[in-house]
Amino acid sequence: MKRLIEIENPFTSLEGYNCIGCSPNHQHGLRLKFFYDKEDDAVLSFLDGINDDFSGFPGIVHGGIQGLLLDEIMFWIIYQKYKIVTVTASINIKFKKTVKTNEKLTIKAKLKEEIRGKIFKTEGFILKGDEILVYSEGVYIKA
């Protein structure tokens, strides 16, 4: 049995859909793909490297882009589990180590808590191998 299952992006057929994080057609976007890890009950995305177009200082991924990555992945764990659209209420990010451009990264999210089907608490990670570079907690509400 496969451990990782690719998550189909159902939004690609929506007129005007152009998400900078996950639209496969965004000219300058990240074009993220997502996978559900059944064993870990998590959503993952794999990056071969974020190019220097998304840097702040030379060779370092801009903190806002890191936040975008975490916001995306935390949305997708909720979508994977409940098939509903949520919007971000809050994100708390802890930058632990420098995220460098052009290095292989994994972004990961897990659901921490669901409150009456309307509020969802999540956690997200930017990883280099098993090392946590950035940790976040997010709160999302049903749109």
C-alpha cells in the first residue's frame, strides 16, 4: 500500500484561479503539489529548491515566502481531511534556522484540533531532511 497519495487540486477548473502557492498555471508562482501521508496523517509538499526570485537577502528565502509555504500546507491538511474551504484567521511562525534558496525542502502540516466543524488548529513545518527550520501554528475558519 502506498504511503503517500497525491492530492488532486480541485480548484484548477475555477475561472480566475491563480493562487501563487498552488496554481499550476501561475506564471511566477510556486506551483506546489501536495501529498497525503496516511501513516503520519499529514500533508507534505516537496521542493527541489526555491529559486533566488523568492529571496530576501541573497541566498535566503524571504520570510514572507516562508509564511506563504506554511499557510498553503496548513490549508491543505484541512482540505484533505474535510473537503471544505477555510480562510486563515491567524498564523504564528517561529523561525528557527535560515532557509536557504536552492536547497531541497519539505513542507508539512498536521491537524491539531477541530472545533465544531468551523475552527481548525494546525501546525506546519519547513524541514531540511529531518531538521525543523521553521515551525508554525495556524488557526483557520470555515469560509
